[in-house]
Amino acid sequence: MTSSAVTKSGAPARTHFGLHQYAICMAGIVWREGLRFLHQRERFISALVRPLVWLFIFAAGFRQVLGVSIIPPYETYVLYEVYITPGLIAMIQLFNGMQSSLSMVYDREMGNMRTLLVSPMPRWFLLSSKLIAGTAVSLLQVYAYLVIAYFWEIEPPTPWGYLTVLPALILVGLMLGSLGLLLSSLIKQLENFAGVMNFVIFPMFFASSALYPLWRVQESSPWLYYVCQANPFTHAVELIRFAFYQQLNVRALAIVLACGIVFMAGAILAYNPAIGLSLRRAG
Amino acid sequence: MTLASQVLVPRLDTDAPVPALSIRDISHSYRERRALVDVSFDVPRGAFAVLLGLNGAGKTSLFSLVTRLYAAQHGSIAVLGFDVAREPAQALSRLGVVFQARTLDLDLTVMQNLLYHASLHGIGGREGRALADDTLARTQMRERAHDKARVLSGGQMRRIEIARALLHRPSLLLLDEPTVGLDVNARKSILTYVRELVAEENIGVLWTTHLIDEVEDGDDLVILHRGRVLAKAIAGELVARAGAMNVGGAFERVIVAAPSELDA
């Protein structure tokens, strides 16, 4: 139930918030993120161009060099373009998650973040709403990429794959977005974001199964294989790869879920007023 | 849901003298540096209180604690009797805030900015739009509703930020150096507007500033220096007590008379 108090000025100050108010708040945050996304067309274009460059140039060039044997979930030999597509999808979501954290740092420096954090809604809820908004934007990017990839003859075995991959995309988006939120609390200034590119995005992407199957990595470097296994991005890629083929990789699911929870808990702690790590640093 | 259909809670309807803002024994440090030391004062409803201090006095730190951007290490803060730390939802829903930095989303229109703010308070749909319309009308900015925030002047942006802070009908309005960066006319206009609000809407206002000419004789004045409250009184009374010609003179005498250890 919602209740409110009327002040002498006729003010409808609420004392408790019901589900309806929470839904309005979340919808408002998602709506604002969507509007910002629509206003930043270059962000949408660059989000698409990046994986398409990998697909059309890198994958085409390496098609003859990098052979992929039959490994689950594939039941036949697949083209290299087909193999790296789940990795490129996860890359879209990785960049989007980091872009969200960039916008959080920007908002914090510009002051917009404060308007969000002085909302009477619980802070965990505000951060979760922000996370959901970012994930929704990443889904738009991924499906736009899949539409283009379809014309490159990269598609799931049946059209159902487009649907079965959706829950995996949501989970991966939430996990990578949580990581972005956590990072945004640790970054002091916008300029430091270049470090995120060097120390987070590139290592996560390259030390994973996005570009090459892990058995190949193991053959060439056993320690790198273990690094890839410890990398949550590897499991995000595998979750998407299996879901695209209407299969569930339980281990990948468990790791993505666990990492998402840990990252989100860390972000909520970092944005807790009692700890106030990020805001205190921002002055 | 309409406003009329909402359940009323009598606690805030009483004429009991619960101050709009009550700050008690607040101390806060950033590692070794003490930013605030035993700060206490009240802002009654219907009062225009000025928190006056030089740069670095601790005004923004206090502001951040009141808005719960981070938690106070010692002491308590209550908005209309609701403790900010223990009852944050109740306290923050009665608080309107204008930050020193511009916080409008420049890519959104004025109306979109207001609707976003409404949603952060759980107000949506027709109710949110009606409140936004009403607030814009009260701030005489209705004709700019569909302009992008980016095209507004500094003074207009401030007006919209004040409108936004008032949208959910708070009982306490906090403004952190709201006239910084504005020209003389815009400063005067904003100040006059907020003073009118106090009279018309019976809300408490805490206006932080380092500009002495923004203080009037009838204002509640709190002088903050190096994290400590050096004086709190009606501005005119403080001037008389200090034997000064004006608020500026009184401010200087209070600062000069401050214990020397504060300057360490």
C-alpha cells in the first residue's frame, strides 16, 4: 500500500512506497537510459561496427588459418565466423557494460548521479534499475548485430535459437553491467577510464574462448588455459554459444550467476552511504 | 492514483513545531582531516536559513550528509523529524535538493527532466505530468517545457532545477551555492523567487553560500568556519550584537574572534 502525507503546502510527500511506485521508478530510469541511447546515435553505430569489423575482416581473414574441430554445442564443422559470433555478441555486451560505467563516472563528475542517489528509493534498487536499463540497451545492440549477421549466413540451427539465447543475453548483460557498476565506483576520474580498456576489456576478451576454443589454448599454453577458465567472460561466451544452439551449459550458467551476484553486491557496497567510496572520492 | 485518494498520515499535519531540518552534533572526517566538528542547528518550517561560510568551510560536506550521499560518522540529521540514516525514504521524500553543479540532463527536454525526477519519487503517468505542469507554471517556465535543457541560459537552468526540486512537494529545500556562475540579475531573480516560496508554501529553506550580499536581516544565519558553527542567530540581531554595520562586518568580526586553533 502506498501512503502519503499532505504538508501545509498541500504536499503529497510519500511515507511508504508500494510495488507500483517501484515500478514507476524503474520504468523512469530505463526510459531515461533509452532516450540517452537514442540521442547518442554514434554510440549505437560504434557498438555495431566493432563486432562487424571483427566478423567481416578478422574472421574472414582467419577462416583458413584457424580450424575449429567439432566441439559442443556444434555437431558439424562450423565456419570460423559462426564460432566467433557468440564471442562477438558477448563483446557487444562487455563494451556496453563498460560504457554504462563510463556514463556513471561521467554522471558523477557532472552531478547527474546525485539526482539519482537522493531519490527516496533504496539505493540497491536504484543501482539495479540502472543495471536493467543498461542490459535492455545491450539487447537492442545484440539483436541489431544478429540481423546483420543473418545476411552473412550466420544464424542458429533453428529460428528458436534467437529466443533461447535471450535469457543468456539478459544474464550476461546483468553480469557485465554489474562489473561496470563496480568499476565505476572504483574509478576516480573519467580520464582513468582508459585504464579500464587496457586492464579489463582487452584482457577479458582475449583471455577467453571468444576467439579460439580452449582446447587450442591448452595445447599452446596450459597456464593461459587456466587464466581463460578463471575468466568469467569465457563462461559468458559459452552460455551464449550453447543457448544460441538451444542448449544449456549448466557450469557456465552457475559461474555467470555467481559472478553477477558478487559484482552487484560489491557495487551496492561501494555505493553504500556508510562506505560512500565513490562519492567520497568525487568530493 | 489521484492525490486526493492517497492515505493521509497525521504526523506531519500537526502544528507541532517539528523543524524542517534538525542537525545535531554532526562530526565528519576525511581520513585525518576534520571537515565538520559538532555542528548543530535547526531550520524551522517557513524559515529562510543561510549557511554562510568561506570556501572550504564544510558547507558542501554538510550538504552531502543531509542528502545522504554518504553517512555521517557522528551525530544525527532529521528532516521533519525523520532521521536521515534510519528512515531515509521518509526523510528524502520530504527533501528537495538543488546541487551546486548543474544536474539537468542536457539531452532531454525540460519536461523529460521533470518526469524523470518524478519517477525517481515513484510518481508517474498523469500525476507526474500534472505535477510537472503545475511546477513549471509556478516557476513561470511553462513555455520552455519542450525545449532541450541544453538551450537554456544559466539562470533558466537554475529555475528548472528549483522547479524540479519542488515537484514532489518537499517540506525542506536545500540549495548548495545556487547562484554560482549567474549574472547579477539572474542571482537576484533566483533569490527573490526562493524567498517568495518560503512565504507562500511554508517550506523551510537552507541556502548555502559564501556571498554575504545574499543574506537579509530577517534570515536565520548560520556561520560555518573550518567545519565549526561560529554563530547562529537572526542576521539582523547578529549584526547588532557584533556592533557591526552590516552582515559583512559581523561575519568578519565572528571569523576574527574565532579560536586560533581553528586556523591550524
